Amino acid sequence: MNKIGTQRSFIQQIVSAARLVFIGLFYLVVLFCLLAGLSRMPQYLELHENPRSLLMGCTALIIGVIALFWSAPKWSPWASAVAFLVSAKAVVGLVAGVALMPPYRPVSRLIAAEAAAYLISAGILLLRFSTRPPSKLDRVALVVFVLATCADILFEPAHLMLLIGFVALLAARLYSHWSKPGHQRLPGRRSASPSGQT
């Protein structure tokens, strides 16, 4: 019996490891689709000669967006941790003034401070998804946030993209907060009058 239990445990560990590898590869493909799609857009806008590039970019973006929207309940609980982790890297770059990876190129402290502030703020807004699944509106905001962040990575600095990503998360958070039953007043309801008064 102990041998059978050990074999089952070993098989379960292999299945779990294979599942993690599959999930990692899936999100790498999604990230590649987003970056590849976004990178083709400015090329088409500058050349105006290769509509095939635009078609391929749009197709990659659509695939990436659909995959992100569909799988948002799976990756959203980890989004805040990733944002805080990358923000720590930005803070180190802000202090050191150089990139953390070879060839250790100089980093603009202004851009590093901007990235750190953006990611820390986004991480705070993303914390709620660690305890509750995102609604459909939240999924849209999460997709916009990821797209905006990818655009900033490609076209750095892209201040407008960072603003769009932050506003999307903030708007979804405020809507979720104010749409709770405790913040909805029933029509025609009057405030309670003091005791002894009619």
C-alpha cells in the first residue's frame, strides 16, 4: 500500500509540474502575440506599404486579447505580485542608475521613477483580485492594463499608455466599490427621523 501511495504521489507531482510548464508556455505565447502585434503597428503607420504586416499584427493582438480575457481569473491573483516584483527592479534601477541585466546600460532615473510609481499603484489596485475573481468589467480593465504596459515596454517612454493602463484599473475599482449594495440608495427612501418625531 505504501508503494502504491508513493507512486500516486509521484505521478501527481509530475502532472502538477507538467501543468505549470504548460501554463508558463501558454502565457509566454500570449505575451509574444501582444508584443508582436503591437510592434507591427508603428511599422505599418510609417511605411503604408505593407498591409500584410498590419493584418498579422491585428491577428496576433486579437489572439492575445482573447486569451487574456478568457484566462483572467487564472492569472489575475498573481498580477499584484508580479507588479510589485517588477517595481522593485525599477526602484533598484532608480537608485543605481543602471540596468540590472547585462550590458548594464545607463537608465534614466526619471523613467525608472515613473515605472516604479506606475507599477506600485497598479499593484495596490490589483491586490483585490488575490481574494476575489474579476468581473467582466474587471477583465476588460486587466486586458487594457496589460496592453498598455506592453506598449510602454516597446515604445518607452509612453506616458499616455501608462496613464491609460492606470485609469482603466482605477475606473474598474471605483465602479466595483460604488456599485456595492451598501452604496445604492433605494428610490423614495428617507433618512430615519430621530426618536419621538414623526
